[in-house]
Amino acid sequence: MPKISADTVADHRARQRRALIGAARELLEEGGSASVTFAAVATRTGLARNSVYKYFADRGELLAEVVREATPRWTRRIHEEMAAAPDPVARVAAYVRAQLMLVRDGEHRIAQALTADRDAAVLREAAAEAHRAILEPLITALTDLGDEAPLRTARLLQGLVDAATTALEAGDDFDAVTERTVRLVTGAAATVARRPSN
């Protein structure tokens, strides 16, 4: 039986669970989702492979926890950038910049690495939760602009951010892509906000 290195069994289990999630995240960043196996995660954390099953039923559940662990960090960064903006249009611009900075800083690699694993229902659910959390501040800014269909607009504007992400991943210049995307997104947001929704 492994030695418990915490004050209580519950603390020990929580610590081990965090270590497994951290190991899965590292493996994702280093080699993509195919590198995240229970054997590899166990090796990295010093546990026996069968011990991983005490914490996660399968790798889909483990990968979903990686997404859930990362989402607050992503949304916090977006909220911090938007909080300093003086008006709704500036908040929309800050939303775009914050997401593209996350891409530049490598945070997007987690989501990118998981695209091949979307067959797992639990992973799809975690990805959907993350997507909703990330869109929320943009929806609020669009509502403040007077957009009558802010969720629809947010989803469409996010498509431009996703296209910018693809451009950055292909090696395009960060500043040029960010500046162009901000202009496109804020221009579109302001235009839609002035018109009635159909």
C-alpha cells in the first residue's frame, strides 16, 4: 500500500488526483492527446498504472478534467483584460487580444491536442462548458452594445478569433494578426449592434 503523504486520506487522494491531471496536461503539451495514456501518466507521477483507475474511470474522464482545470485560468485571463477596457467596444477588442495571447503563450495547445478525442461524451461536455465560459464575457459586452442577439453574434465573432488562431498556428505574425482581427471583430460587433436582429 502506498505511503500517504498528507494529513488525511482525502487530502492524499486530492493531491494524487491533482498530480495525475498535471501529468496529463504536461503530456498533452509535449506530445498531443495520443501521448496521454494511463501508463504514461502513472510513470510520470510514480504510481502503478492500475492506481490511475482509482481516480479516473478512463482517459476521456481524465482529459475532461484537464479541460476543466484549464478553463478558469483561460477565463480569468480574458476577464482581466476586459476589466481594464473603458467601454463595450474596447471590451470586445480586449476579448480578442486576450484569446490570441493565450494562443501565443501556448495555452491553446491543450484544446488543440484534444480535438482528436472529442468522441468521449464526458470530454465533449467539458469542452462545451469551457466554450460557454469563454463566450460569456463577449456576450455581456455585446448586450451592453445593444445587440438583440448577443449569443448568435458572439458565436459568429468567435469564428474570426478561431480563424486568427489558425493563422497564428501556421506561423503568421502575432501583432499583425491580432490587430487585423480586432478591427474585423469590433467593426462587425458595432455594425450588428446598431441593426435589429432578424
